[in-house]
Amino acid sequence: MSAVKLGLVGCGGIVQKSHLQGLLSCPEWVRVTAISDVVPENLMHVGTAADVPSNQRYGDYREMLEKADLDAVTIATPHHMHAEHVMTAAEAGVAVISEKPMAMSLEEADQILAAVERAGVSYSVVHNFLFTPGVQTALKGLEGMGKTLYGRAKSLFNKTDDQADPELVWRASKEAGGGCINDSAYHEIYLVENLVGSPVKYVEARVKTVYFDFDVDDLALLLMEHENGAVSTVSTSWCVPGSGGGEMGNLVEVHAKGGGFRVIKRGQDLQRYLREKRKWEAVDLVQFEGVEPEARSRIGHAGYFAATFEALAKGEALPVTGKQARHNLAIIDAARRATEERRAIEVN
Ligand SMILES: NC(=O)c1ccc[n+]([C@@H]2O[C@H](COP(=O)([O-])OP(=O)(O)OC[C@H]3O[C@@H](n4cnc5c(N)ncnc54)[C@H](O)[C@@H]3O)[C@@H](O)[C@H]2O)c1
């Protein structure tokens, strides 16, 4: 079994901040052999960090697909480019690992699923926060706590509307698929759904622009009902800071008959609620096998990539499927419709 030969489509912010660290930490499963980006500085930066020969650094991803010897690509480009990049790569016969969200609409998502099936290639979407130590530990712990009842997730960010901010270049544009529900609440939705352990069936929501002067949403409030009857909420904002971390910061919390878990800062810390003692206690993740202290600082890409490329190398099913990513997008679509129609929408 040999490591997957990987090409990168997009070498920008998230690749430099997190993908590279994850990809380089599992050399037994994946090797970055070619890269592409339209910005020469990004090619240079990532090419140097990943030790990619200069003749394997491409300004045009199509040329990379044509010339490089690849088994798979990652797509880490702005949202409105995902569909084209994923489908072109699939047609070239390589496995595709795409950043979230998979597409701009459910129609595009269905086109992607049809294209990867036609091409017979593996496809997955990065749901990285599922692979943080805190979330993995909570998922295991909830298995013994009985039926889940209630969940809540919040991610509060204090963005700027400075157009020169590289974070906002395309995120503040509707045409590019930006906005806080697509970009940020996306994660809280799959986190709370996975921890509740039951698919979301109905969504009531308000997705609005309340503060910034741009054409994408900066506030998303969702009330979701799951197939098992549990209810959960997601509150995400780009214009209200989650101050101080901990209970005041970003969290996902789920309660079951026997107790609950509170995942803090998207998986870096964890608390357990003991119903019989009526109190919260910190769970020391360092005590858990396989969780090294430095893994807390990662945002889950290392765990996601290790699991995904191990599965690809072994020819096994990938841990996050296109169908699951489409479902997350369907919840977002339902939230937008619920806002417009002021009623609960069934997720299909
Ligand atoms: N999962 C997470 O936690 C997480 C966090 C941040 C970003 N993301 C996702 O990663 C993706 C990229 O976000 P980012 O913050 O890195 O954006 P970014 O703007 O920093 O980087 C995008 C890169 O794509 C490049 N690019 C544009 N057109 C291209 C083309 N035709 N061929 C090759 N490269 C091209 C740009 O030059 C840039 O380097 C988005 O889907 C975003 O939602 C995920």
C-alpha cells in the first residue's frame, strides 16, 4: 500500500494555516506531489513548505491535472469555484477532497454527486471539526448516555468589513458564496447534528444581515428538530464577539437522558455534565489515548486528513461522504427558505 499522491488546487489561507500541517503529519498515507494556485506568492510559500519541485508548481490547475502524476486533489478555493474545480478533477479521474461547502446550491451539489459517480472516483468534503479531540471524545461518551434530548451550538465572531482584509476578500460577496451561514455556521450545524446523533428533519430560522454593509448574511439563528425528537439551536454571528473563550465563547453542547457534553472552542476543550451529581466537570483530553497536547491547537484537519487518506490508500469508504455534505447544505438551504417564508421547512 503506497501513500496517496496528492495535488492541491488552491494554496491560500486555510492551506497555509492548517491543511499543510495536517497533510505533512501523515506521510504514510499522503504525499503532496504537485500544487496549483493563480497567485505566485502562494505557490512559492506552499511549494517551499511542502518541498514540491518547481516543475510541479502550476499556475493553472487544469495543466496540473493533465501533467502531474496524481491519485487525488484537495480543493481549497473560494466557494463559487468548488463545483467547477471538483467536476473537472473528477473527470480527470482523481479522487477529490473538497473544502466546505460542497457547492453554492443543491442543484450544483447534485451535479457534483452525479459527476463523481459517473467518473467512479472517491469524493469527500472537509468536516474537520468532527475530528478534533474534544468532539471525538464527546461522540464516544454520548454513546453510553441514552437518548439525546437537546443541543445548542454557537460561534460568535467579530469580523471587520474592511475590504482589504484577506479573510473577507470573497467571503463578503454573495456571488462568491460568502456569508456567515455558509462559511461559519456550516461547522456548528454538522457538529450539533452529529453529537445529537440523529438527522435534522425540520428547520426554523432567521438568516439576516443586521450590521455590515454587504450583500451576505452576518447573523444566522436556527432552530432544528431531529428525527429522534431532539431539538437543537445554532447561533452564529460575524458581528458579536464571543468574548473570553470557555462558556462565553464558541461551544457545542448536547444533553442526553444520562448526562451531557460541552465542546468548547470547536473541540479544543471539553466538559461533561453528570446528571446524578448535577454538576459540570472538565474532561482532561490529554488522558485520552492518542490525543497529544498539541492536537488541541489544531482545528481538526490533521485528524480528518489522516482518516481520509488512510481510507483512500486502503481503498475503503471515506469518513465524510458527499451525501452527508449535501445534507448539511440542505439544512442551510432550508434555513434560508425558513427566513423568507417565516415557517419551518422540512429538510430533503
Ligand atoms: N474547514 C475549515 O475549517 C476552513 C477554514 C477556512 C477556510 N475553509 C475553506 O477553504 C476554502 C478556501 O478558503 P481560504 O480561507 O483558504 O481562502 P483564500 O482566499 O485564503 O484562498 C483561496 C486560494 O484559492 C486560490 N485560487 C483562486 N482561484 C484559483 C484557481 N482557479 N486555481 C487554483 N487556485 C485558485 C487563491 O489564489 C487563493 O490562494 C473555502 O472553501 C473555505 O470555506 C475551511
